Amino acid sequence: MGTVCPCPLLNLHQSLVSPLDKLLWAVIGLLLTIVGTFVQVSLPVPPWNWSSGEIQSLSLGVTYQIGAVLLVGCLGGKSAGALSQIAYLILGLGGLQIFAYGGGLSYLKEPTFGYLAGFIPGAWICGHLAFQKEARLEFLASSCLGGLAVIHLMGLIYLGLLALVGSLVQNWWSAALEYSIQPLPGQLVLVCLVTVISAVLRRILFY
């Protein structure tokens, strides 16, 4: 008599997303991360003058970069998410100007590099959690929040290391406010956006 797996959803990603699909999602994630790095997140605000085509917008002070990291995790899973961000860091540190302020090995001295390094475990955690249960809004949202938390944790740790050096980060708390606290509201809006997009696409793709 055969046995039934008590937790079939734990193998959902492995059974429904082929290795080729994972590679495709990794490439898509890489491209979205690069493009998202340079596109600001803005929301339309009233009054809207549709007749003249003038729509006022409010910048949230963040780009779509982290949104792309979380999106590939939710859609491609942990392997695709991590692979896309490994490629992003290799290309950026290799000299391609795909980071917010350029690229190259000198970027290791940038206060924000810890957050970039956090994209790898952040995408992995998000992708891992996103396929543990059904693609429902609350589960995908918690997956994104888990990935975002890891990114910020890595970033804060790196800021602490730079603060120990002294000449790179003078005040850890001020840097934490600038790079973690201030962008957080805009990033939470991105989490909501990624959650909805991921839920819709996973329903369309039947996984």
C-alpha cells in the first residue's frame, strides 16, 4: 500500500517549475533588478486632470530594485531568486554600472553594499517561504516581509562593520535611519504591489 506525502505543498515548486523555468526566472529577475535600480516608485495623487494628460505623482523615495528581488523569489522560487542576485552582484562588482551609484570593486566601500549583498539571502528566503503554502495573499506577503527583513539585517550588519572602520561610516544610527528606516514605508508599498502581482501571475501560471 502506497503512502501519501503529508505535506505535498512543500514539493510544489520542485514539481511545477522545471530547471529551465528556474533559469528563465533567474534571468528575468536579473533584468528586472537592473532596470528597477534606476526607476523611482511614484504614486498618482489628486487632483487628476485626465483631459489634459497631466497627472501629479508623489515619489516614495525608493526604486523598484527591492521589488524586483522579492518578485523573482515569489515567482521563481529560492534558487532562481538567489541566482539572479548572485549574477547581479558579480556583474556590478565586475565593473558594469548597474548599481545605484556605479559599479566595480570600490563599491564594497559604499554604505549600501550590505543591502545589495542581502539581496541574495533575501531572495532565497522569500522564494523558500513563498512555496511552502498556497499562493495566497497573506502567505506571499509574509514571504516578502521575510525577505525584506533579511535584506535590512544584512545591510545593518554591514553598516556596523563600516562604522568600526570609522572613516566610512561615522555614525551607525544616522546611517541606519537613512538606509533602513526612511525607505521602509516605500518598500512596504512595494511589498503590497509584489504580493498582488505574484498572486495573480501564479494563478495564471497554475502554481
